[in-house]
Amino acid sequence: MKTLELKFLNEEEKIVTLSLDNPVEPADSAAIEQAMDEIIAQNAFFSSGGDLVSKKSARIVERNVFDIEV
């Protein structure tokens, strides 16, 4: 399973991560940056440390889970 993680800094300069499942690939860095700018501009999310104030990073994370029968 792949997840797009958008990382922001809040007013307390703590990292806030928004995760989106099944991102479109290949990732469009310009579209991701624009979406992150819009999230900040619209004040779309609030964190316990205050509003999101700046972008930190974005990444795609892949997680593999294998069940083991016991």
C-alpha cells in the first residue's frame, strides 16, 4: 500500500503530517506543491499546535505487510 505524506510546520514549529492513500504516480511535484500552498492559504486543517504555516516536505511511502500463518 502506498501513501502520499504531506508534511507541514504549524505555529509551534512542530511537524504535522497529512496522509493520502493510493496516490497517483508518477507524482507531480508542481501539483503537490500547489495543493500544499492551497491547504495553507485556505487554513483547511488545524493542529493541536495551531494553524499550518509552512511546507516541510512531501513523500510517497510504501508499506508491505505479509501475514504469517502460525
